[in-house]
Amino acid sequence: MEWVGAITAGIMAALGVWMMLDRHLMRVVLGIAVLGNAINLGVLSAGRFSGSEAAFTFAGQGIPDAANPLPQALVLTAIVIGFALFVFALAVLKRTHELHGDKDTDRVSQVTEEPAPDEDEEQGSPQDEEGKA
């Protein structure tokens, strides 16, 4: 069963990287979410999914094939953090769409590399000359 999880994690990681390389910002955000879930699944499958006996037993009993609880706890924490990151990225994406009207990475990069509007006013404004005199 672990090999199915490992193969699924690999396919999801490849899909996440492919989506992150797209020019559309929504696909980049979704690619980050898919890649995070792929990493969670990879950690979970590396810690083994199941065992033939319960993890909590009485003292003196051996647990030959029990699942490891540490990866499960780490993945649970990572799911919460990943969801918070995804919601924050969606909020930034919404604000970017409101400001620039486009979700294309090239257009957003072009707008952010333009000089600030107040730099043009500071260089040659007549008000600055009167204030200095």
C-alpha cells in the first residue's frame, strides 16, 4: 500500500511543479497547494500507513508492524499551515487582480517594475523650488 502512496505523491509533485511554471497566477497558487499536499503524502507514506496491530498496547507486548505516529502528527500540522498559506495566497491573488486587472505574471511583473508615480513629481515640481527659497 505504501508504494501506491509514493507513486501518487510523485505524480502530484510533478503536477504541482508543472502548474507552478505556468504564467497564470491562479495556476501558480494551485500548484503550490498541490505540491504541498504531495509532500505531505510523501512524508505520510514514508512513515507507513498501517500495521497489523494497534499502536497502543499493554506493557510487555511487542508491536511488530505498527504505524509510526510521528509522520502523522507532522503531516497534520503541515496540513493546517498549508491551508493557511493557500488562503493567504488567494487573498494576495485577489488584491493583485483588483490592482492590476490581470492575473498574468508577465503583466504583473511589468507593472511592478515601473517607476513610482511620485518619483516623476519630485524631480521637477515647482512647489519644491518655492519651498527651498
